[in-house]
Amino acid sequence: MTDKQPLLVIAAGGTGGHMFPAQALAEVMLRKGWRVKLSTDVRGARYTGGFPHVVEIETIPSATFARGGALAKLMVPFRILRGIASASANMLRDRPDVVVGFGGYPSIPALAAAWLLRRPRMIHEQNGILGRVNQRFAHRVQAIACGTWPTELPKGIKGVQTGNPVRASVLERAGAPYIPPGDYPMSILVMGGSQGARILSDVVPAAIAALPRELLQYIRISHQARDEDGDRVAQFYAEQGIDADVQPFFNDVPKRMSEAQLVISRAGASSVADISVIGRPSILVPFAAATADHQSLNARGLVEAGAAVLIPESAFSVEALTRQIENVMQQPKGAVQMAHAALALGMPDATERLVEMVEALAGR
């Protein structure tokens, strides 16, 4: 039975931004009777906890020039070549029907092996501009799925708008009723992406502490902070008498988001997709060092629709953030409008659109 099942190899890694949509695709393809393998590296393997247990994890060497010293950079080509050889050997033993790359340097070996072995292959780009790895493979795949629309593509390359797939746990909360701010317990969710964000830990706690006492007394905080920032952030909230849950990573983001009156977040593609599908007002702070400022592109749709407020890092101060939090939390009608505007942009069928492309590529 097993050898008759079609095989999908998903190549992804690096951050949750690559892994979450990959997980969403894996969940649906398994339900459709496919076998699924995930090709990633040691770093990407840290984000596989949410994948269904039947997904086979292949940890394959890869590397990037963006990290390490001179010696590490010197070894990058050799590690990538070793990874490509390993991925090629795996594909010769167990031929995939389709290979889908989700970006990040851990996806290089599987995509390169698929190209060398002429296996059907495609990439999914979460952001409004192709990442470095996807740029390299744009001319070497048969299809490009775009999570953010429009996506800036190389000349002569066409993409298909699919939206960004969200995990099943997010879809379960899709369009969850929004409770507007009022004189009762309220929640603010603070997310810095899967790796946290120091600037949010530096600015958000003080901005919340500066809120008027008549508003602050009702607010509880869920704050995602890096390990090295967590203790000081939790201590600050405690000293200010603010009810706050501070963790390096939330495994129940969809639940917390659906219960939140406001989300303060980076503008990573997966975060923007989750906010849109669940439908919540947000204050977005794009990562200034992101390639080609792609996080600002990710946020553009929500901002233009009136669903989100964008504060660039250069203007992200305690005073500015306090003012924007007050604007949302003290205007319930406006907050409801923001929530509805966000929901109108959500694409809960993004995974199904991606599945259709995979099946078409496989000739099924």
C-alpha cells in the first residue's frame, strides 16, 4: 500500500515563517492520502513539533553565508554540496511525485536535488518579495505560489496567488467572534515572530504601563520574548502590577489571538496571515532589517484596509505606541471595524489553493 501512495517532499526551515505554512500543507496532503517527508536542517528541525507525527523528517546538511566567521563561510559550499548529495540519494531511493520549497537555506538541498533529478517542483513565497533562496530557484521550478499579493517576481516569471496557508489550529479559530474593548477583562497579544523581537520587549511593557489606570486595570498581556529578555520583561510587568504571561514561544497562539482585543506584532507573513484569518485589530512593527523591507510589504494590505496601524521601527517609541494602544482600546466601534477589515482580507482557503497546484504538478 505504502509504495502506491504519492510522495510529497516539503523543503523548508530556518524560522516559523517558513515552517508554519509547510506544516499546513503537510496536514492537508496527509488527509488526501499522500505520504509526506520534510527536508530540513538541524535548525529547522526545532520547529517540527507541530507537524503530524507521520511526517518523515529528513535532517540534511545546509548552510548560509549570513552566519559565522570566515572559516564557517568557507565551509558553506561544501556543506550545501553534501546536503544536495544526501537529498539526491534519498530521492533516488524514494522518488517524490512533487517537491515544494518554502524558502530558507535549509530548503536548498532538496530543491537542488529535485532540479538535478528532474522531479516536479515548485516554490511557495510567503512575503511580498522573493527571499534569497526562492530567487535562486525561481527559474528552476515549474510553478511559484505567492502568499502576499502582489509579489515582486523576476522579469518573465509568473506567480499564482494562493495566500499563506495557516495551520489547522488557526483555521479552527477562523472568524472567531470579536469581543470589543470594554469595562471587563481584556487581552493584548504581543508577538515578535518565532524568534521573538528585542525591540518589542524594550518598548511594549513601558508603553502598556503608561496607559491610563482606568484602562490598564482591565488588561492582561501575553508577551512573547526571547529567552535572554524574558526575565526582565516579566519582572517589569510584575513591578508595575500588570497581569502578564511572558514566554519565549506560545504553542497556543491561535487561542490567545482569538481571545485578544488587540495584537501587537512583527509583520512576518505567517503572523499577518493568522491575524487576517482570525480577524483581529493589530499594531504592526515591521522588522527594519528584513530583506528589501518585505515586512512592510506584508503589512500593506491590512494597513490600507484600515485593519492595522503600522509603526516603523524608526518611530517606534513608548509614547507613540501608548497613543495607538489607547486609540484602539478606547474606541470599541473602531476596533470592531478593524477586526472586520482584517477578516475580509483573510484567505482561509490558501492551503486548498496550494494543494490544487501540487496535485496539478503531479498530474493528478
